[in-house]
Amino acid sequence: MSATRDREQWGSHYGFVLATIGSAVGLGNIWRFSYVAGENGGGAFLIVYVVCVIVVGTPIVLAELALGRRAQGDAVSAFDTIAPGSAWGGVGWLAVISGFVILSYYSVIAGWALKYLTGALLGSLWTQAGTGFGAYFTGFISNPGEPIGWQLAMLGSAMFIVAGGVQKGIESVNRLLMPLLGGVIIGLAAYGATLPDAGAGWRFLLEPDFSALHDPTVYVAALGQAFFSLGIGMAVFITYGSYLPRSIPLKTSAIAIILGDSLFAIVAGLAIFPAVFSFGMDPAAGPELAFITLPQVFLAMPGGTVIGSIFFALLVCAALTSMISLLEVPVAFLVHRFAFRRWSAVSLVGGICFALGIPSALSFGLLSGIQIGSHGILDAIDQTVSNYLLPTGGILVALFVGWRWTRSEALAEAELDDSRLGVTWLWLLRAVSPALIALILLSNTGVL
């Protein structure tokens, strides 16, 4: 095991916050947030989503950052350091494995975005979709080899960046990409505001229909989106927190991360829904929103091919920043626990992840006949990890920090004291957050 004193650290507070926001901002903020909000009433969903981010997301993000900085090691050692010789180390193993599996199929979907970006820039996306973007998308994902190539391109890009290290790789890339992504999404929202009937899209997201709050599924959907958008339960915040020097404030960092991630999702909605409403599309189009519905909108609007290219560039960059963080978790584990050289760890993890992702890449083509329950391979893996493993990990992290870690140490590491704020944080972790996350599990198992 490498010595703690040799462990890399973030170069600055600004770089750490941008990198950590980048880990949270991904396809979930642009692709998933928009269609989940569209399916669950827009403004009413947004209210519940913000409450869930505050009550569930913020306490656990702070808890994971505190765990990481305390341990100054990998995700497994974060639990072993505080509770040596106990079964709690299994929570770290669960998080590392979950994040690794997510990366295997997340890189496949990220490859779809790269395919669309390349097609948009070269013009083939717009010219080859004469029969409709549904047929274009289906033809691509069912191709026997093309999705694998795009998956490899995205995964290789993430590997190259992570191999550069914490400061020269992860931090430097996020310092460039995150301000760029922020500017692009604000620009797209400003452009969307100029479209005909754009106000309908803004009203859909910002003016709640309170009758929708009578539907229990809105609460479960908002809770799930808040949980998964932030990336809780994947050990990313624990790993990134382990590179934190004591000079970087934890509380303000956690707040900045939560605000940055949430605002990015909301502004993405303000960019997407005006375009959807302006051209008479369905805001509840589901997962096909980014790859079928929006390309049709871009093709119909003035300057849409340029706007579409910018949108897919945004999608690719957001996916890449999340992939970097998912890859760093197992890499940090190998480097810290088994003294791997970083390049060797990246090559091993990336190679296994690529091989593991091939069935997901082929799940709509050569392997489309394989069903796990009622789902194809990619969907089945996604459902298992997102619906069961991550919520379980989130509950266990909250209970560990709330109950197993001594009260004084947990409060001190989180830069809180025994005041009303500190006590509230602890009880959110001890009772409220686990109970709310359990609703996700119960909903996914069909109990609710």
C-alpha cells in the first residue's frame, strides 16, 4: 500500500469543485433529467426534486467527502480506517464494484453521443436521417460492430485523462471543460428562449401544476433523479475527497457541488423544453428524447444543424467528465491498496471495463435475443445497479456516518459542531435520508 504522504492532492479549491461538479454532471443532467421531468409533470417534479436534493443529496455528499478526506485512501480503506476488522469494508467494495459496472455500460451510451456528434459535424446525421431519426438510431445501435467502436473511443479518452493523474489529468481537463459546458448550456437556453412559443416550455418546467403532487410516482421519480444525478453510492465523492488537503473547506465545497449539479440540470431543461414545445414534440418522450426527438427539432429549426452539433458536443463532454470520475474510483483502489502504477491500473481497469461493456453494446443487435427478465442486457444491468445496488450503498453510507462513526469525529471531519446544523445533519443521515432512499428500493421492487 502506498504511503499517504505520497498521495496526490487537488491543486486548488476551484479545481476540486469543478472536477467534482464534473463527476456529477453527466448524461443524467441533460438526457435523464429532461425526460424524467417531462414524464412527471415538469414544474411539480422540479419542486420535489429540489427538496430531495437538499434533504437526501446534500447530507450524503458531505458525508462521503468527509469519509474520503479522513481516510486519505481508496473507498474500501475509508470504511476500514474508521471501523477496522468489521464488515463495513464491504460497503466500500459495493461502491467500487457498482461504479465499475456503471462505467461499462455508461461508456456505451456515451459512445452513442459521440456517434451523433461526429455525424452532426460531418453532416451525415442530417442527410442520412431522411427516413426518420427513429430508424437512424435503431439502425446504429443494432449494428454488429459500430457501437463497440464508439464505446472504445469514449473509454479510451477517459483512460488517457485519468492516466495523467489528479492534477495534470482530471483537474486540468475539468478546469477547461466545466466552464465551457456551463457557457454552452446557458447559451442554448438563451437561444431556446427566442423560439416561437418558447414560453410554453419555460412554464412547463417552472410553473408547477400542483395537482401532479397527488401522484406518488412523482415523488419517487424526483427522489431517484436527485440520487442518481449526484452520483451517490458510487464512491466518487469518497475518492475525490481523499485527495483533499486540509486547507480546502468541506462545507462550502459540498454546497457548491450540489448547486452546480442542480443548476446544470435545470438550465438544461430550460434549453430543451422550449425547443420541444416550439416544434410540437412530446416532453414525455422518454429516453428517446435526446437521440430521436431532439434531432428532429434541430433539423426543423433555423440554424438547427449548428445548434444540434453544439448540443451533442455538450452531451459528449458531460459524459466524459462523469466517466473520468467513475474510472478514477477503481484506479485509486489499485494504486492505493496494491501499489499499482497509475498507467498500469488505468490499463487494467479500462481493459476489463471495455470487455465487460461489449455485451451491453451488442444488446440491441447481435445479442438482442438475450433477455434478463423483461429487459435486454444493457437495460437489465442498468436496472440492477441503479435500482438496487446504488440505493443500498447510499443507505449504508448514511447509516455508517450517522451511527458507526463517533459523533464528535464525524462532526469535526465535516467541519460542523454540536450546533443545530450539525445535529440536523446527523439525524438526516441517521433516519431521514435512509428512509427516503428506502422508498426507491421499495418502489423498484414493486412493493409501492
